[in-house]
Amino acid sequence: MATAWRPVDPTRGFKLLPLNRSNLVIQRPYDLPEDHRCSFCDGVHRLWVLYTDKPHTPTSRTSPRTEIRIQGYDYSSGVWQLEGHAYVPCGTSGVCIMQVFGTSPHATDLMLRVYNGSLYYYRETLWVQNIYNRWFKLNVIHDVDASKVKVYIDGKLKLEAAGRFGTSHYFKCGVYAQDNDSYYMESRWKGIKVLTKCDWDDIIKLCFVWSVSSVM
């Protein structure tokens, strides 16, 4: 079809949930003030970490991170979506920039990692090249009941993978050091949104609003 290449709107059929700064919890090296590893200016969250940094809690054995943990929208069923615009500066490598956290039997249902300017699903699959120094729109859809995740870049479906059967989930974005990490790691985020799949009542309300607005 001639229109097959065109971007789509992955948020169609979803409802936008209210989100404010209280929902965006910063996880950072525990021995540093928040403003030593992140900033927020003109609508852009800038997050960075060094591979020599400490983990986010004194008892954690995980690698260094500075991440936004979406709080208040943990979920264990249904269909959920994170939307945001991301930017990765040249030189950042060996790092996870976005994850769907999921407890037991695996810590995550999805990890999007950057290695040498390319975006990977965990470490195995290369699926987007040349992401350095440009803004791109990211939509991640997690269907818990079907155990599937979909990833759209700039409105185009780039990845569809099986979930990993976690029991409780939430979204995170930022920088979380992985294998072969660079000394300095950074990502920037703006327009972060959380959405969930509309039920029939929501769809009826949306149709009503659309029909009323179309005749006004």
C-alpha cells in the first residue's frame, strides 16, 4: 500500500493520564544531590551519570543510574503506554535509556539500550541506527495480558517482542549503565506522557465529545 510507510499515531484508542512533577521521581547516585546529576529547563529533563558513580541506594548492587521513575501508575494488567521525545548525545554508549520494569521472574520486560549510536533491544537485536544528536519520538506500548511490547520511533513500528511475565510494572527513562559503558552517559527527555487503553465507556465518551465538537 502506498501509505504503509507513513507514520501512525500509536496513542489512538488510549487515554492520557494526568502527570506532574510529583510523578517523576529521580533515582540517582545516593551520595549526590539531585542537581548534580539532572536538570530541568525549558521543558527538557537532562539526566547524566558517570560509570564511577555509586548506585541509587547504599544497599543496591546495581550499576550507576540517573533515571526518571514514573510513580503513581504502577500496573499489573491492561495495556499501557509511555510517550516521550528522547535525545542521546554523541559518545554515550553501553547504557539503557528506557525500561519497562517488571518484578519476578525478570527485573524488566523491556530495555532500550544505546551502543555506539545505535538503539538495541537489550543487547541482541539492532533495530535503529544513527540516533546520536537528534530528537526522536518514542512510544512504548506494553500489553500485560497478551505479554507483548511494541516500540515506535517517530510513529513507525520498529520492534514487537514478547513480554517477560513480570508481576508489577512501571516505566523508567534516563541513563542506567550496562556492559561496556562509556565514562559519561546522558539522555534528555521532553513531552513525557503516560497513557492507558480506553475501555468501552471511555470510547463512548470520546466519540460523544468528538461528535459534539464537530457540529459546533
